Amino acid sequence: MDAARWLALGGLLALAGPREGRLVREPGPTFGECGRFFYAGTPPVGPEAESQIDDPSSSLEEATEEAQAVTSVGNLGSKQAVNSDYLDSDYQRGQLYPFPLDDDPHVATFALTNSVPMTQSFQDRWYMNLNSLMDRALLPHCSPGDDLYILTGAVPSESRLRGRVAVPEFIWLAACCAVPGGGWAMGFVKHTQDSGIIEDVMVKDLEKLLPHKPQLFQNNCGEAEQDTEKMKKILEMVNQVQDEERMVQSQESAGSLSSARSQRSALGPPEASKGSSGFWGFITTSFIRLFQLIYYLVIMFLKGTIYLLWYVTTQVVNGIESSLYHLGSAMASYFMAIGAELVSLPWKVLKVVAKVIRAVLRILCCLLKAVCRVLSIPVRVLVDVASFPVYTVGAIPVVCRDIAVGLGGTLALLFDTAFGTMGGLFQVVFSVLKQIGYKVPFDNSGEL
């Protein structure tokens, strides 16, 4: 509990503080430099109290022992309680919050200003309740511990110790866990005039029970963001503490009854006290002793049975709680994994969309490059390409004419070749015939 920020408020009672502690002068409504020990840096809101120490303007820098303060503080005990108020009374100096602050040996929680009159039995139960609540219910469900804020106080009754110091009607404690997103707030009340157990209440209900109905925590300790599941677990542990207190009270009641009967039986029956030693006296005494033995055995059996049932129940509850904790952890891990996938899904979709957009942009870039290249071709080339069909169509007649002339020349050449060849053959034939003696008459033109 060294990391927790504790604050014990002894308001509504005029009590003193002889032990060492830091003295803050004229703190004002914000408690000055002590404001950081309150939730959200804001102390409880309520009507301003009158001074509750004998000499607010004392030059003492630190609180001192009562024996030393007598010489430096005038009228010591006029407004504050002193140790002599508790002498020869049934009450003891009971601390509202009997735990040290940050392991500092010079603590103010054990001072009279943070103490109220308590009987020994009530003080034992109050300390037992606080230890159990802190170790089992409050600190385990507020991690880290420096986010836990504690306020304690007492509401005075009409009863006064030596006519000066008010005996509290009930003691109260308010706890606020300021863990972001997992905080909670809880109040506890224990009455002093009866043997009732410590009661758990909501902070709002506790404020209604206090004089002037102050606001203990700003915004009710972040009420809108409190973790109801943690509060349920805290209440389960509080119920266990209450059951333990009921068991202790029942054992004390049984022990008191057994002690009273033992004292009565030790005195003996009226006949024995008168010196009767007759037969009936012997029978009566034996019967009473037998009854006491049976009663003692029954009580011991019931105690053993209760202890056994309590131990078995505790083990079963702890086992169930452990199983539920592991199951809850597994489910939390599973849902966290699913949540991580769901959270990453939009990112993956955005990545796919980005890739599609990138591909479209690349296509548009390629098209733009093609257009730029087309536009970069010289205009003369484009004109030549466009006029090519015109020139082609206009050259067709000339080409046809040239083809016809060529064909005609080719045919003429063929005819000339054929006629020349035939004429040559005739000349050869005539020459041969002439040599063999045949004469063929030729005219002057060379024709036959």
C-alpha cells in the first residue's frame, strides 16, 4: 500500500494531533499544497469549517508531542482533544485510517486529529475490516495503487467523552479508483453503537448520510466511465468480509454465553451453596456437569463444522473465481484478436484501393505519353500521310498508260523477232537448195 495516496479526514470532530506530521498553514478551500493528494486535485466540496486546532498561528513547523506542545501552545485542549480525555474511560484512541503513508515513520494518521473514541472491540473489528477490504477488495482492483484515493471520517453522536470529545455515531470510508476507463467508487459505513457489520454503500448514498451532504469526489470519481464489472467483483469480496465478521460475532456471542454458564455452574446449585451433600445434590451436580460437557462438545462440533464449511466454500469460490478469471482472460484475448483484425480491415481495404488508383494512374500516364508522342510528329509528315491517297489515285492513269505502252512494245518486239527468225530460216533454206542445184527464180526485189 506504499504507492497509494491516502488521506484521512477527521472533519466534523474537534480532535488533536500530538504526533509528528507536516503542518500546512492557512490551506484555504483548496488545501494548498495538499491538493495533489485529492482526486483530480479537488478536495471535498462542502461548507467551510471553523478552526479545529487550539493555535492556528503557532510557530511550530511540525506537529510535536503533547508534553512539548504545552509550553508553546496556549490553552492546549480548549478545542483539541488531549490524551487525558481518554483516561479512565471505556474508549481508546481509534485511528480513522490506521495505515502509514508511503512507509513514512512520521505519519499523521496515528494522531489525535485523525482519531476518534472507539471501544476495544469496535476498534479491532474496524481495523480487521480495513485490512481485509484493502488487501482483498480495493487494491487488487485498482492497479497501479497510486490511482486509489481514500477519504475517511466520522459523524458525531450526542454522546461526549468527558463532556468534550464527541463519540462517533458511525465511521465511514470512501474509495475512488481513478484508472482511466476502468475506475470505480465505493463507500463503507460502520456504526459504533451496535454490533452491526460494515455496510457497503454507493458514494452518492454516503454523501446523503453525512452532515451538510458534501461532494466527496469531483464528478463522483468519473461516474460516467466507471467499470461496473470491477464493482461487482469488489462487492463479492466485500460480502466475504461481511460473512467473516458475522462468523466472528457469532463465535464471540457463543463464547460469552459459554463463559457465563461456566461461571454460574462454578457457583453450584443453591443446595450446594448451603452445604447440601445429599444424594439429590450429587445427582443434580452430575447432571449439570454432563450437560456442560455435551454443550461443550456440541459447540466444538458446530465450530469445527462451520470452519470446515467455510474452508470448503472458500476453496470452491476461489477455484470458481480463478476459472472465471482465466476464462475471462481467454475471451478477452480472443475478442482483442478479433478486434485487431476488424481494426486492420479498413487499412487493408485502403491499401487495395490505393493500388487500384495507382494502376489507373499508370494507365492514364501511358496514354498521355502516347498522345504526347503523336503530337510531337512533324506537321509535314502528317500532311504527306494525309495526301498519299490523293497522289496514289492520280497516278493510276499514267501507270496504266505506261503499262499499255510497255505491253505494246513488248508485242512489237516479239513480232519483229518472229519475222526476223523466219526470214533467216528461209535464207538458209534457199542457200542449201542453191548449192544442191535447184535454182529458184528471184525477182529483182528479192522475192520468189
